[in-house]
Amino acid sequence: MTNRNLWVDYAKAIGILLVVYGHVVRGLLNGGIITENVAFHELVDSIIYTFHMPLFFFLSGLFFWHSLNNRGSGGLFCNKIDTIFYPFVLWSLLQGSIEVVLARYTNGGVGMGEVLALLWSPRAQFWFLYALFAAFCLAILLYRSFSTRAFLPLLALSALFYLLQQWTPRVAALVFLAQNFVFFAFGVWFMQIRGSIESRAAAVALGSGIAFVIAQYVFHGLLGLTYADRGAASLVVAFIGILFTVSLCMVLARRPMGWMLTLGALSMPIFLMHILAGSGMRVILSKFLGVNDDTVHIIAGCLAGVLLPIIAAKILEALNINWLYEMPKRFSVYRWQQRRLAAQPAA
């Protein structure tokens, strides 16, 4: 990644920290460990969820057009089977099986039937990979026939799709696309204006930061809404949250810090493993050590959810084991597709 794009890793780092924190606190709320200031924690949870997952769809859309032009529609589709669909299936089965075995120690019982229903009913944090793969598939179908001039109209259409989502058939892939594709499309279009945002990032960060506070106050305070109340207001709040995060990261990345770049670069391993690590820490503290202080749980759970996946990722990297995160090379769909294309006779 070039210096101009270090802010992308910063945004991934902020996003994954919010993901870990959100899941740790939700686990503590569901487990009855957090019993005081519940309304405050629920408010913070709702604020985070108004924009942090939209941020990841936005970041995924940033380099979509470049990848589509480089790999072609077939190549990009096959690449996403290797890097998104494969880890979705593998980790859904892996984490789900562990949750089934340890059901008596966790907040809720999980049956193997729920785990095996992953293709039509993704569960836990892996809904994101399911939805992201669907977003790439839809984007390949939509964008391959258009030029960059169509980016803004396609963003407008995806926003309309978002606003009309209550009429979307209750099919998992369609529901997730209605809720999230607009942010992917926002990322695709954003690359056309990235330069102008970067050149005045500090001013944009200040303005969007003020707008973020006001929007959250209006959304949660005056309107009494939560992140689950999707409509025009939630779309505006998400866009403002994304713009604030991105412009702030553009400013921060001017003086790069290694640990932030590491978090961003390892956001996928953290995402895949943080539930097991954070939940494991909660079980150890509450069930075996008898610790029920919510502050201790939040700090320990977040540290475990971030640091343990990083340690595991570094160990796996040293051992040259990458099949936990993407399709093994010998089974790679993308490599097979490239070999097939290379074997075709020239026209």
C-alpha cells in the first residue's frame, strides 16, 4: 500500500477496534455482567453500529474498480471466492462447532443445525463476509457494463434500494444487499473525489466531526431512533460517520504509527478470531476466576480480542500457514481460472 493510502489501514484499524469493543460489550450485556449504566452502554453500542460496519463496506468498495479492470469480472469473482467466501464457510463452521461444544459455558445455546445453515442464514460476525461477497457479486454485474460516469447514478440507485429495503423479499442475500450495498457503492464513487478530500482533510475532519456529533444527537436524542431503525436518517448518519472517520484517518496517517498500521493490515484475522478470543476471556474471568467487574471484563475482553488474533496471525505467518484466511493455493479458484485463460489459444 502506498503512502497515499495509509489512511485506509488507519480506517480499518479504527473499524476493527470498534467491532471488537462492540462485541465484547454485547457479550457482557447478554451475559448479565454489565448491570449498571446499561442505557449508556446501549447508546454507545447504537452509535457505533450506525457507521462502523458501513465503514467496512465503504473501504471494500474503494479499490473495486481498479480490481475489476485488472482482473476482469471473472477473475475478480474467482478471487473473492478465495478470499471472502472460503474464509466465511471455514470460520462459520470452525467457530460454530466450538460454540456448540462450549454451549454450556456461553450466553446462548447453539445447535449444529444453526451452524450448517450458513448458506441461507449466516450467523455471528460472519454475516459481514456473506454480505460482502454478495456485494462484490452485485457490483461485478452492475459496474462491468458502465464507465466511471455511472458511479454517481449507481450510488443514487443503491441509496434508493436502501430506502426501500422494508419491501425487500426476506432472502438473506437480498436483505444484506439492501442494508449495505449503498456503502460499497459510496466507496466506489468516493475514489473520484478522494484527491479533493485529501487536500483539505483537516477541514473536512473538523466539519464532519461537528456534523457527526449533531447527527448522532438528533438521531438518538431528538428522534429517539437506534441503529436498527433504517431509513433516510440512518443513511445520512452513516455517510457522515464514514466521512468523519476517513478524513480523520487521512490526517492521522500523515504521521504513521506502526501499531495502527498493524491493526489495519491484520483486520481480517482479528475479525475472524476476535469472538473466540473475547468470549473465551469472558468465560475464564466469570466462570473460572469469579471476576464480575464489568470494567475488568471490558478491558480484558478487548485486549484478548485484539492481541490474541494478532499473535496467532504472526505465528501462522512465520509457519507459512495461510489456509485459515484464504483458499490454499492448490485449490485456488482464481489460480485455476488464470491457468484456464492462459491455456486458451490466442484469437
